Amino acid sequence: MQNHGDKVIADLEAQANYLRRQSLTMIYRRQAGHPGGCLSAADIVSALYFKVLRIDPKRPDWEDRDRFILSKGHASALLYSALARRGYFAESDLEHWGELACQLQGHPDRLKTPGVDMTSGILGHGIAIGLGLSLAARLQKRDYHTYILLGDGECQAGIIWEGANACAKFNPGNLTAIVDYNDVQLDGAVHDIMPMEPFADKWRSFRWEVISIDGHDMGRILSALDEAKSTTRSPVVIIARTTKGKGVSFMENKAQWHGIPPDKEQYAVAMAELSGEGG
């Protein structure tokens, strides 16, 4: 595994905070979207898009690129912020997010948006499609890696476990799932609505390698992704414990901020906090 220096970690943390601010700005401007899950997953997406993924914005269809699936497609503002920051399209395009004829739809669409590898929005399909991409790499003798970002509430869906079981059969060593485990979904706490514990043991029962981390510790995120990439004997799931609404005090761990936009005053407070100006 690589030894990631303090500067690399600091730069990635700064990128993550930029993604938080940009995502929240998009949601505020559109007065629609899902702020809580964008803020919780920003550190993970920053590590992937600015350090880990082997991608080339000038060649979005490059056959040997790593694949990324945002299975929790309602966090599209976060994904588009990362894609624009990496140069897949102009950052000014983000202003049109969600418009009818725009390439940036409310949920990611691989036929419309450069850099999107899977159309998502209906929850639960990421594991099965990720397995398909991983098997395609095996059949085509390509060495790309497939990464999937899941929500913990999403993991209540049976199709997730059908996909996990299929992975136990085909054993793709080039597949990594990451769970944004913030314990908050639309209507309340995951552990109240449909408890998922013992969560790690569920994955192990399907013969996945499990790595549990603090999903806001950038150094640990990077080391976990390194470990997952080097584990070729089985698929790997990284269970990243995160905070819903991370970085905005009045949003943190609040189910109401799963899917509503801030008003003008709330947006101003949130942006001040994300800019390090909050009290």
C-alpha cells in the first residue's frame, strides 16, 4: 500500500470540502436535491476522483478506465461536482443541473453525461451491474477496477444481496463496494426503520472481504482503497462510517435533510460553516 503524505491528504480534504460547497450550491439554486447524503460521501468521492480512479476526462469512453457506479444516484449533485472539477465538462454546466434538456439530469444518465458509467436512481442495482462490469473486464482481459458507492438505507433492498450472492459465485477480485454508512435515511434512523446489523457479518456470509473505516478520515479512506485494490482473491466492501450532513451543524444526523434544500438563510449559514467561518 502507498504511504500517502500529509499534503496529499490535506489536498483531498480541501477537494472534499469544495465538493460539499458546490453540491449544496447546486441544491440551493435548484431548490431540489439530497444534501445529507452528498455531504456524508464527499470525502469518499474526493479520494476516488482526485487520487484513486484511473480515468481520463479527455477520453470518457477509454476502454481501460476504472469504472465508478453511484448506486445511490440521488446524490448526483456530488458526482457532477466531482466530474466538473476533474474536467469532464465545464463547471458552469452545473448551473443547469436538473433542467429538462440538460446533460446533467436529476439522477445520473450514462447516455447523457460524460464520465457517468451507470444510469442510477432506482436504488439497489449497483452491485449486480458492478459485477457485470467486473466480469466484462475478466472476459476482455482488461485490468480496470470497478467501484460502487452504496447507501446504507439502500442496502435494505433485497436486490443488493442477490448481487452480493452472485459475486460469491463469480468471485470478482476487481470489484470494490463502498457503503456510505451514516445510519440516516429518508424517514429516520436506519437502525429504527430496518436494522442492518450485524452488517459486516452479512457481507462476510456472502464471502466478501470486509474493511471497516471512519469515512471522514482521509488517510484511512486511502489506505482502505489501496488494500481493496490489492485484494484479488475476492470482492471487497468498505463500510465507511459517516455523518449525514457532514460539515453543516444543523444538518448533521437529521433525517429531514435527506431530501430537502436549504432556504436562503440556511444556505448562508451552511456555506459559512463549510468555509470555516461558522461559529
